[in-house]
Amino acid sequence: MTYWIASSPHNHTQSSTAALMRLVILALLPGIFAQWYFFGWGNLIHITIAIMTALVCEFTMLSMRNRKIKPELLDGSAILTAVLIGISLPAIAPWWITVIGAAFAIIVVKHLYGGIGHNPFNPAMAAYVMLLVSFPLQMTSWQPPLELMQFSLDFSQTLTVILTGFTPDGFSIEQLRTHVDGYTMATPLDTLKTNLTLGMTVSESSQGVVFGEHFSLGWEWINGGFLLGGIYLIYKKAIPWVTPVSFLASLFICSFIAYVISPDTASSTMFHWLSGATMLGAFFILTDPVSSATSVKGRIVYAALAGFLVFIIRHFGGYPDGVAFAVLLCNMAGPLIDQYTRPRTYGHEVRK
């Protein structure tokens, strides 16, 4: 049995689900490589744990639902969900965070709604938000880039930290996050938000080492990697180009207006583009054919709304990044957007 992913009845794809999933996973590799280069082995370990958990949960749910196991288990959808979860987690988060997230994504968000093609929410982002709300301490324990850490971590040390919470030498996660100058490191988005609440300006905050020489040390290259992979997907016609363009344009416009009005309290547009999960959300999350809008106009509105929400959450909300929350809110708004943007059907008389 071959499954096809398409937004019926207006869009048609020539690729099976398995081929499409493999293509998307391949496009994720540049961003994953950048994560490994700047933050070490942590996310690769989480991706591996998430894949194993997702496959076990997928097999269990397919068995309980009396579905054909082999074609659906090997269609790649569960693996892609697991990869996205592993990418999104802090590199040195505990292993059980990954297990809970992957299990929730597959069992609750995917199968309890009827399986692939029926889930109203993006499974990876729903799992991420569930983890962030339920375990805020573990989900905000972001590791600084390797060059800013006072303790080096190889593969075995990283694995030990993820499994036990301590390195073989006895250093805790909190100690690993401590800069050589004695303060706890955070992501650039989190650092900026914290500094603004303390009365600092954006210019003063950007002098911190976590921002690097440009916009966001490490994160700018990670976003660049996902941008490269996203362009590849557009080239292969695997995703609609209007979705990421609309999202990035919306975020650009909102952040630019805020920056022009108050440059001391609003970060630059390029900082928004190259920080957090911006490019991952633009090319790999919002383009999900199941949980997004279906028509061309609908995708433009859907993605533009997401860009606006990301800016609002980052600038006014309590969380430094807002991609996952914005995606879920837009998932809920998707059917309503489709209702008002679906293409006109010709050949039918308009009722008066």
C-alpha cells in the first residue's frame, strides 16, 4: 500500500509519503550538522532516542488499531516527527524528556486523532509545547556553544550527562551552563528578553558573548543550515514556497516596524530571522501538509499569521521563542482560514 500526502482536491504530488519523508529528513541534515558543530553530540543523541521511542510507539498503536504495520511503520512519518523533536530539545536535556515527547507526539497527537492525515496539530510542536509547559526547568537548560563552555564534552561525556545529569567527572548540567566568568549561559533570545526586563537596551545586550560577532552565535549558522535545506525542498517542489516566504516576510515587517519605532527595546529583523527556530519553523513545520492551510491564499494568510504571532510572543510574551506556540495557534485557525480562502468552484449556481 502506498500513501500519498496532498492537500486535496487542489494539490497533487507525485511522491509517496515515504519518499517525501526521506527528502525532508535529508534536507534537515545541514541544520543538524550545524547543531553538532556548535553544540556537540547532544541533539544527535536525542534524535536517536526519539526515533527509537517513536518507532516503538508507532508499532504499538498500529497493532492496537489493527492496521497494516509494515507500510505505515516504514512510511517515515514517525521518524520525521522524532527527528524534529530531537532537533528542538536542549542538547543536554535528560533522556526521559525525549521519551515522553516522542511518545506523546505519536500516541496522543497522531494516533488518537486517527493517524497520519487526520491530526489537526503538528505532532512535534504539540509535543514540544507539552514538554515546555510541563517541564520548564529541563526544557530551558540550553547548553552554550562549545567555544563558550569552560568544560569540554565529547560523545561519551554528553551521553553520560543526558542519562544521569552529570559528567563522569561529576559536573552537573548547571555547572556545564556556567560561563568561565561565573554566570549562567542562555540562548540569545532568552538573554535578550532577560536583559530588557533588567532595563538594558538591545545594543547593550548584544555586546554579550552569546551574540557573537553578528547576530546569534551558533544559532545563525543553524538557521542558515535549515534555510539551505528549505531552499532544497522548494527546488524539489516538495513544499510550497509561498508558506516560508509569507512567514519570513511577516516576521520581517513586524520586527522592522518595532525596530524603527524603538531600536532600544526591539531587536533587528535579522536577529529574529537567525535566532531560535525561525528557519526550522518556516520550512519544516509550517509546511506540514496535514495541519496547515490548503489553498494558496490560505497558506499565505496562515504563514503570515504565524510570523505575526512569533513576533508578538517574542516581543511581549513570557517565552523567548514563539514558533511552537504560533504553529499550534495557526493549526487551530487553519480550518477557518481555509473556509474563507478556498478557491471558487465553477459550474455551480450561487444560491441567493
